[in-house]
Amino acid sequence: MPAVTLRDIRERLRAHPHAVDALIALGTFCCILLGAATEPHGPDGQPQFAERAISGQTVLLAALSCGVLALRRRAPIPVLLLTSLICVVGLVLSPGPSANSDPRAPLAAAAVVALYTVTNTTDRRTSWRVGALTVGVLTGAGMLFGARPWYAQENLGILAWTALAAAVGEAVRNRRAFVKAIRERAERAERTREEEARRRVAEERMRIARELHDVVAHHIALVNVQAGVASHVMDQRPDQAKQALAHVRDASRHALAELQTTLGLLRQSGESTAPTEPAPGLEVLDELVDGFRHAGMSVVVDTPPLGAGTPLSSAVDLTAYRVVQEALTNVQKHAGSGAHAEVRIRRDAEALEIDVIDDGAGTTHTIPEDTAPAADPADPDGVDEAHPEGAGGGHGLVGMRERAAALHGACETGPLPGGGFRVHVRLPLETTTAPRKETPA
């Protein structure tokens, strides 16, 4: 049989509060009767137990006073009023106390328990007022109607015990409130940490999703176009088909390299196999444009010298590259082969501005229907928001807007009056991370 610990006993008592109140009332009743039967001033100065007779009136008052203690949790203030009134009545009706002793003084024990309950369960203002009033009334009644002289030990005992009950009840209530506040603060901090962790995970997932979309949408679109061309001219012009397949091989190799770099973000920072190659930027813009030119698109690039001014931050450089990549990919997917696109990059003291404009004059009729470019895996609806005349919507422009917003920039897109489409992005050179949403405390 397992041993019963003190903690087990406390848990059982907490589970039956009314039984605890009944035990406290019974114990208080026994203490009152013991105090009433004890002569505090014996011949040798020591108290003598069971030396005084207990009257029936004293037993009745003690029973009434302790009986109401069983309701102290349900109605603490009414119980205090009743126990204090019974104590005062007992002191007033005391049958002629001796010179320095009063058998009715122990009736204050029930009021002491009730006063502790009030100060332990009410607010500070109420406990101070009720405690001071109770101490004053019971002490005054003892000094007026109790033992003589007025400063007898029974009267001073009433003062000490009632004041101690009020102080202990206040201290226990303060400690309970302090522990509750500490627990709530810890729970709130734990919730805040969990929310912050979820927010960071969501931000990282969105960042990786943008990277994967840009890589997959660009390279797979080029591979799809070149594969369609190779399939279409395989029989009549095998040399052109071989050239198209070579472009497929180059595009797929670049796609694998960028996917490896992007997926390396998921590795732990301490792993030796983590990629160390820098992210693509405007320095490799020519390679990006050459891939589109090989696919049949006419692209004109107007950029400032790479060495002009201070170097771009890695965030601005990568975002500019991805914006151009996604915009040209949209031209390739929606305008088709033969489209003309112009890339303009301007830089001033405050921002880097990127414009990608196409004339919408391309055509895709040279590629048979069975080899037409398939839907972009990262763009499940197969239509980008860049072309509102199509149904559905993809993630291309959403990704560009999110990249620009992360650097406190702006992204504007829309069709041109004479045909075609324009993407304009402005990226501040002095960038910080996007402001975080604070979690209310």
C-alpha cells in the first residue's frame, strides 16, 4: 500500500472544503470549552486545566458560534458578524468574572477564525476596515465587560489574537495574489513565445516559397518552351532541335543549382555541407537575359554601370534580380515567343527603380498544342495576375509585392494603353527588415 504524503492529504482536503470547515468548527469548539474550563492563574502561577465548571450557557454560546463557522467560505462577513456578536453577548452576560479571569473570553476564538477568513478572501480595503472594526469591538467589549483590571491578559489576548488573524489573512491573500500573477505572467510569456515562433516559421516558409517560385517558374518555363521547339523541328531541322535541347540542358542545370542553394536554407547553420555560394544578383543579369533570348524573346537591357556608386546590399540586389526574372518569365509565359521586352534599371541616392515593359506582340502559334508550355508548378492556375484577362491567378506578382514590401519598397503593375504590360518596382537603398507585429500582452 503506497505511503500517504503530506501533499496527498492537502489535495484531499482541498477536494472537500466543507468537510474541512466542519473540522475547523469542531476544533474551535473544543478549544473554547478547554479555555473556559482552565484557570489561567493557579497557586503557583501556572494554568490549571479543568479547574472551572462550564455553564450550559457557555456551551450553548460556543456551539452557536462554532456552528456558523461551517459557512465561513460561503458567507465570510455574515459569519464574522454573528461570531463577534455572540462573543460580545457572552462577555456582557458573563456571570461575574473574578478579579483577573473571565470564562467567556475564549468565545473570541470563533471570531478570530472568521476574521482570518474575511481578510483572506476579500480585497485589501475591505479587510483593513473590517479587521480594524472587529479588533476594536472585541477588545473594547473585553476591557469593558471582561476580566479585571481592563489590561488583564485575557483582554490583551483578544487584542493580540484578532490583530494576528487580520495580519495573517492579509499576508496569505497577498501571497496568493502574487503567485497567481507570476503564473499568469509565465503563461502569457509562453503564449508569446509560441506565437513568435509560429510567426517566424510562417515568414520563413513564405520566403522559401518565393525563392522556389522564382527559380521553378523561370527555368521550367524556359525548359518547356525549348522542349516544345525541339519537338516541333526535330524532323525538319535537327540542328535547331539540338540547339534547343542544349538550351534545355543549360536551363535545367541552372535550375538544379539554384534549387540546391535555396533548399540549403533548410539546413542547420553548423552543417559543413551547407551551401556557401552567394545568392544571384544583378551581376549575373546578362546570363538571365541570354536564357530568354535563346527562347526567342527580344530583350533590351538598360542598366547603369555595375561599379557606379556604393555596392547594393545583398537584399536589394537579390530582390532586383528576382523581380526581373519573374517579370520576364511572365512575358515568356503570356506573351510568348517573339515578344519584345525592355528592362530599365535606374538608381539615385535614395532608391533603385526597376521597369520591365513588354509590347505583348509575341505569338505561340508555332508550337503545336501538344507541346505548348505546361502550367507552372508554382503557379497552379496557369495564369499570372499580370494578365487580368485570364481566369484565375498565380503567385508571381504576389511574390514581387511581398519582396518589395519586405524592403519597404513599392511594386506597381498593370497593362499599358497601347498593349503590353509594365512592372515597376522601387526599392529603397537604406533598407531594414519589415516591422514585426507586436503581440498584445
